Amino acid sequence: MKDHLIILIRSFSAFVILMVIARALGKQTLSNMNFHEFVTAVILGAIAANFAFNEKIEVTHLLIALSVFTITSYVLSKLFLKFRKFKMWTEGTPTVLIEGGLILEDNMKKSNMTIDSLNEQLRQKEIFNIDDVEYALLEINGKLSVQKKKELQAATLKDLQLNAGNATQFPIELIIDGQLLHDTLNSNHISESWILSQLKARGKKLEDIFYAVKGSNGQLYVDDYKDKIQHPVDVE
């Protein structure tokens, strides 16, 4: 039982440390992992897993190893920001797979990309006809960037010579689980009396509200706990 408790504590500690490291490395690292970040993540995970199960590994050894790889990854990220050629030499550059509507077979082979994989990634972008593509680039993070042929691109307001109007605002969450989000209200200069008056006009009370948000269009969306749906659909 004692051994189980030790493993539990060590596993939890390793998890917390990795969470702190992930937070320190930043959102960009988590959203688009490049080569050195992928290697770093694998190594950090392996070190943390070994610490969880191998009682011979001391906490200080864990911290030293994790610190070395974390600092190395951080320094490399800063170098990539400052020296573009170093980044290109280390990680490579995007590869053009389709140019002018033509598939570049040699680049496909160099990238180990099959036509099936290419079509799969195009379908994920809601492109089912490869003939619709003008350019396709395989980014260094493995994702595909696509530009459709000009005649198939969606028309913009500028193309239609229409006024774009005011800039779109982010939705503002006001209530979650029956609780007013006072920090959000204050930072957006929304008074508590205003939101309560809006609820009163709808015949609702604060404690009855599951979620309320002021949308990007300025309209208030309110959802209460008692949904008036007799037969809700549950898709699993």
C-alpha cells in the first residue's frame, strides 16, 4: 500500500511539473509543434514517466533533467525568432505540393505524402475535388495550407463593394451557473442592474440562469436550467 501511495504522489508531482512547463513554453508551442518542440515533448514525457515509476530517480535529478530540456527548447524558440535562416536550416521550409493546379510529384515524394493523404487533408478542408486547388503547401508542422482557384474563392465585402460596418466584438460572458461574472462586467463597463433588468424583462431570475452571454452582435443570449424540450436528442 505504501508503494502504491508513493507512485501516486510521484505521478501527480510529475504531472503538475509538466503542466507548469507547458504553461511556461506558451500557447504557440501547444498549438503548432515543430520538430524540436516535438522532440522536447517526447523526452519530457519519458522523463516524467520514469520518475513516476522508478523510485531510484530523485526529485532533484528529475528537476535538473526537465530544466535542461525546457531551457534548451526555450532558447531555441528565441533563436528561431531572431535568426530566420537558423530556423529554416533546423526545421526546414514549407513544401509546395500543388502549384498552378498541378501536383508536384517530386515534392510529394520528398515529403512522404501519398495522393490518398493529400486528398484526405483536402477533404478535411471541405475540398472534395483536387481540381479546385490552385496552391497547396505542406507546412513544417505537417498541416496543409490551401488556396482555391480564383473563380472558386468566396467573394469578400470588398469584392462586392459593400461597407464592412463596425468591427466585430468578442462575445462577453455574463453569467455561468447562476453566478454573475463581476470581473467581466466591470472590465466591459456592464452594470449588474442592466443584466438583472434584462433577465426581469424575460421573466427570469439570476439563480435560474445556466449561461448568459452578450454576443458579438450586441444581442443578449440567455439559457436557463429548465430547457423546454420535451424529448431532447442525445447523440453519443
